Amino acid sequence: PNPPALVSFPSTDVLADSLAAFIVKAQKDSLDKKGRFTIALSGGSLPKMLRGLIGNPGVRWDKWQVFYVDERVVPLDHPDSNHFACMTHLFSKVPIPADHIHTIDQSLLNDLEELSDAYEKELIREFAQKDSARFPIFDLILLGMGPDGHTASLFPGHELLTEEDRWVAYIEDSPKPPPRRITFTLPVINHALRVVFVAAGKEKTDTLSQVLDHPETGLPSARVKPTFPVINFLHAEGIAGTSGLEL
Ligand code: 6PG
């Protein structure tokens, strides 16, 4: 695998513009090759960072198929829901067909196993028939990173970090509330064509150094090692990165 690249921006506005340009390029590349674009989104501050896509003439919303990297097990209109955050900051403002956004099944909130199985089946419907792959191959996965090095709902030291078969798994013991979540597993993330971490903020600086310079410590974010480049964004002072963002 290629080593991860760290890209530094002077502000979150510049980051958001560059991220939008990167997503549009990735989308174009995918549409040229196969006529659809599959993307998985995270929660946290990421939905807000997608603001550069609003009103962006390069985006072909009708060709997007959107999934969530992880989701808190709450109703879809709950403020804790990652889908709710993406609706609020992005999807309510752009012409994406509602059935292109793949959410968790709200009728299964009481049964974590059924809920994660159902989400895995949703992925299988989108990917397995078309690509007949052992794992889905997303065109782009956008991740956040917590100050503890977690990404998706994969937390330091958690047994899910060694999952090798499942596409989607659930946890009931998230150290960060709410405790009940479903999440993509590492093999799914690592099979993506492109993975981008959006890790803006000074409080991420030390963790980023650890993830990039000492991956052997095995923090969840350091276990993301796709075949294609991982690109990390940052706007904190104190870490020098490159300033160009290449597809
Ligand atoms: C969660 C959060 C979390 C978040 C990271 C990065 O599910 O508890 O979504 O995973 O994405 O902690 O957070 P920020 O992007 O807000 O810094």
C-alpha cells in the first residue's frame, strides 16, 4: 500500500473547497468507468465539511449511491443520527434522490444483530451482484478521526478491530455515547478505492502524528491501509503537510 499523505490547509473553508473538488473528481472518474458513484459518509464534523458540494455544478446527484460508514442506533430524525446530520447539512439542500441514500432500517432499532445484518444486506444488494466481490469496493470512503484515534465506530483495543469476515458489525459498548452503534468493518474500509480522513482541529494534532509516524501502535485509524492512498486533512498549526490534493 501507498503511505498515507497528510495535507494541511490554512482553514476549514479551504479544506471544504478542496474536499469538494476532490469528491467531484473521484465521482467523474467513477462515472466515466462504470456510470455510478458509491460513497460512504461519517458523522462528527464531516457532514458540515461537505458544504462545498452544495450548489456545485460538477456533482451528478442522480448517480450517487450513499451509505453510512457507521451509524448510531437511534431514530433517523434524532440529533445523534449521522444520517440526520448529513440531511441537515447537505442532503436537504441538494437534489439527491431519496432512495439513493441508504439508511439503517428504523424498524429494527431494538435488535442490533438484525439491524446490522439488514444493513449488510443493503450493501450486498448494491455491490455483490454488480461486482461479485468478497468485500464491497467503494469509490470513496470519508472518515473522521477522534482524538483517541478511533474511526468509524472502531475504538482502540476493541475486539471488532480483528473482524475479518463481516461487512457490517454492531457494538453495544461504545466508549463514546451513544453506546449502541453499527459500523463498517476494517476490511470494508480497506477495500475502498479511495479513503480520506477529515481530521481538522488542533486537538487531533498529536493523534495524527501517532497514527502517521507510529502506525505500529495499532490505533484504529492506523489500521486503515487501503491499496490506494489514504489522505489526511488537517488545518492545525504545528504539522507540516503537503498542500496539494491529488486524486
Ligand atoms: C461518533 C462521532 C465520531 C467522530 C470523530 C471525529 O460517532 O461518536 O461521529 O466518530 O466522527 O470523533 O469527530 P469530529 O469530526 O467531530 O472531530
